[in-house]
Amino acid sequence: MIGLVVKPITGVLDAASKTAEGIRNTATYFDQKPTENRIRHPRAFYGKEQFYRQYIESDAEVLWHFNNSNRNRLKNICLLNSFDIFPTEDDKENYFILALSYERIIFWNPRKRKLVWDFPTTDLEKVSFSQNKIEIDLKKPCEKIKVKLSLMF
């Protein structure tokens, strides 16, 4: 006897509860921010003019890390170009990125997501290029760089 009264009431309450849950889930489904589900880093913009090129993953990653860095000197830099630097011909997995900007020259380890060294462009004395090599001479010694830079790319 009691079931004849209680069962329909619990059914109606259960239906109302599930309907309210569905409305809540539908309303909050689109509340996710786009950066939470990002597939790739935002596109890099180059130079002071902030022009863009074809999407280059390493540039986008480096610029994103610099802008989200706790190092103020790396935030809002004007990236000009970057180069992949391979210490050896055989090991293509362990590479570095040499990033050139108006403000700084930056040597980045993407695998460890770590800054190896950087210095302001005002410290540049001379830059020499050969077939697969860049040599950078500095006006004054840098703390992290004890020798003349010679990089293979």
C-alpha cells in the first residue's frame, strides 16, 4: 500500500533531480577556457612590428616559456628568429635553441625547458658565420659563458 504512494513520488523527484543535473552540465560545458585544452602553444609574433610567419613550433614554445617565465628580462621580448643547434650530428634528440631578439641572445634547452644562458644584445662585439657555424664575440665576459661561443646548426 505504501509503495503505491511512495514509488511515484520518488520517481518524480528523481526525474526532477536528473533534469536539473543535465541543465547544470549543459550550462557549464562551454565554461572551459581555451588555454586549458590547448593543443599547441600560441603563434609567435616577430619583431617590434609583431608580424607573423608560418607556425613554427619551437618558436611558439620558446616564446610562450619566456612570456610565462619568472625572469622579467625574458618577458615581452621581440623575437626575430631562432635556430636549432645540434651538439653532435648523430644525436638529433638532444638539441638546443638559439633565440635571437632585439633585446637578448638566448640559448634554450627545450628538452629540460631550461635557460642555459642569455645576454643582452648590447654586449655583442662581433658575429661571424661560416657554412655550419656561428661565432659570437662579446664586449665583456658573461658569467655563464667563459669561452668564445662557437655553435653548430
